[in-house]
Amino acid sequence: MRLSFPLVAGAVVIGVISGNVIFGPPLQKYWAEKQQQEAAKDGQSGPTQ
């Protein structure tokens, strides 16, 4: 079976959209927490020079 370009492009679009719907909110929450931890760590260490 030979895959046509429109079929592959449609599958990619569907995959990206469904991936964002499924994994988007947990990833945003993870990165927000990660940034808060980094900011807290940077704030605690203070200037090193």
C-alpha cells in the first residue's frame, strides 16, 4: 500500500492536535512548577560574585 501525501499530512495534523489536547495541560503544569523551582533556587543562592 502506497501512502499519499494528503493522507500522511492529515494524519500528522490529527496527531499533533490530539497530542496537544491530551498532553498539553499536564506539560504546561509541569513546566510552570519547574520554572518556579528554578526561580526559588536562583533566589536562594543569591549572587555568587
